[in-house]
Amino acid sequence: MALVTDDIPLVDQHCHGVLTKALGAAELSSYLTEAPEVPHHRDPFNSLLGLGVRRWCAPILDLPSLAGRDVYLRRRVELGWREVTERLLRAANVTEWLVDTGFTPPQPLTGPEVFSDGAGHEVVRIEHVAETLAAQGKFSLNGFRATLHERAANAVGLKTIVGYRSGLAVPSLPPTSTAARVAAERWLRRGGRVEEPDLLSWLVHEGARVAAELSLPLQVHAGFGDPDLRLRDVDPALLHDFVEAYPNVMIVLLHCWPYHRNAAYLAHVFPNVVVDVGLMVPFVGARAGDVLGEVLELAPFDAVVWSSDGRQLPETHYLAAALWRHHFGRLLDTWINEDVLTVADAERLAFAVGSGNAGRIYRLGGGRDE
């Protein structure tokens, strides 16, 4: 049965690049989990995410649906990483990819320019700008401000991972320049990534100011992630005061699970908040419809967007698109049958969440309202 979401070209409003090398079974499996290491007694394919790869990605590689793990891995090697990547990204039917270029794992990733079946755009990660300047021996508060503004001028948005470093309880007012400078001096003496709370808070406020000046959205990682974060500290409800402080900045909450209902509440009460459950769609797999329905309990329909958070494996980009189309389409089909909305309403909602809202928020050339 055709669903209203089947043929909608999507805007992936938050993703990362893909690896440009062949992968062995163990290495590929390690990218199907947020755990930093995979113990010998666990196989990440034994999960809803792993089942999703076998169910949805296998046919794109000319295999039967739910082909076995080993069969899938062999076929991937036969085709080669480039062919696998091209097939999966093309099948996602994405017209615009918004790529966070600040995620820099040991194995280098492609940038926005390689997503040949859609236009690539950069999202600048605030903390990465600071850490790059420090690595070059050039970090200062004024230098950061100028560099961020310069980078942002050629981007479609900014992003912060402050939740990973010091939690989302960002105060409504930034630290003083003196406090930020002292924190920066401590950080530069110690080296490594930014972890000083006062400096992180100052960086995020600077990011919000630049976003306001350039009319750019600010993406904020919230909720689910690897154990580098503390889940209790990344509830988006902690951003209440910060959101109030920047009414002219569109704040896009990423991922959010298990606090997606709290994120939907913020979108309900603040006109400058947008919700995206992102990478949770492939992780929860067959339960994606429930999560999407819980977001729509409160979030205004024009405040919900879609992304894959695809990274490293092109399977993650495609799977997020396929699962969103399937489960959001089934949810809308149920609502049509229950007289919750009309077919026309469902088509408008599917377009809005899949691409229209993001096109408007990020001022993309293909974005439009219908």
C-alpha cells in the first residue's frame, strides 16, 4: 500500500560524512552502536538497528529482505564501499544534506560536497572552531568570535555539543569576559578538548549571538548519545532559560530521546524551538512510529523536522530515511482511517516534516511551504 511519505524528497537537516574505505565485519558492526567498545559476547546486529539494516538496506544491495548478517557483509565487500555508498545515498531520496563538519573521528569522513545526489551544506560546530584555533596556537576570545562569524557566514547553521561537555543547564546570561578568559587560560594550559564550564557557556552564548546576527538556526544535541555524556544532564528541559534568552534564534533540538516529550513541550511553548528525533529513528527501528507520535502529541506541526544523523556508514543515512517514510507514513495512514485528519492534511504534514519546515528554517533554495 502506498503511503503519503513514499515519494517525498527529504531534507536531511543534520548528518555527517561517510567513510571512504572498505570495512571488515567487526569494524562495520562497531558503527551500529553508541557503545565505545563492543564486547566479544555482543553483536550490534542483534538489535533493532541491526534488524533495520538487514530489512531495509539489504534490498538496495540486491539481497533479499532480512538477508543474514554474514550474507549482507559479504555482499558489501563484493560491491565495494563506493558502490554501496552511492546506492544507499541515492535511495534515500534526499535533496539537501546539512552536514556537521565538526565530527572528526580518527578515520576521516567525506564533506558536504560528496553527497552527489543532493546539495551539501555545512553546519559549523562551535566547539570544534575553538579547538581548531587552540591546536593552531591562535585561540583568544576575540579571535574565536571573528573566526566563528567568518565560518558561519558560509554555513546554513551552527551546532553545539555543550550537553556532552557540561550538560544543557546553560544559564540565561553568559559568563563575564574575565571569567571566560580565566577558563580559557586553564584549558589552554591543560590542552585537549574544551571542558571548562565557564568557557563552554561563553562559547555557546557567542554562538547564539552570531546565529542571531546572521539569522541562522542553532542545533543543540540533546538526549541519547555515547557514554561521553551523562543522560541526566542532557534533558532539553534544562535549556528553558537559555531558550528564553534568545527569542530571535531558532533552536533545533536534536535526537532528544528519552526526553523527546520534553522537547515537544519546549516547541509547544516557545516559537523559536524546533524538534528532531534524528538518530533515534533507526535505533528504535520498529518502534519509530511510537516515538514520532509522542513528539506530535504537543509539538506544533511546523516545529518538527527530520534528519538521519547519518555518520560513517551510508546505511545510517538511508535507513533513517526508509524507516521515517515507513513508520511516519503508517502513523498518518492510521490517523486518516480514524478521521484524525484528511488525506490532504496528511500530505501537508508529511511534506512539512520531511522537507518543508527545514527548507524554511534554514532558508534553503528548495524549501517552500505547501
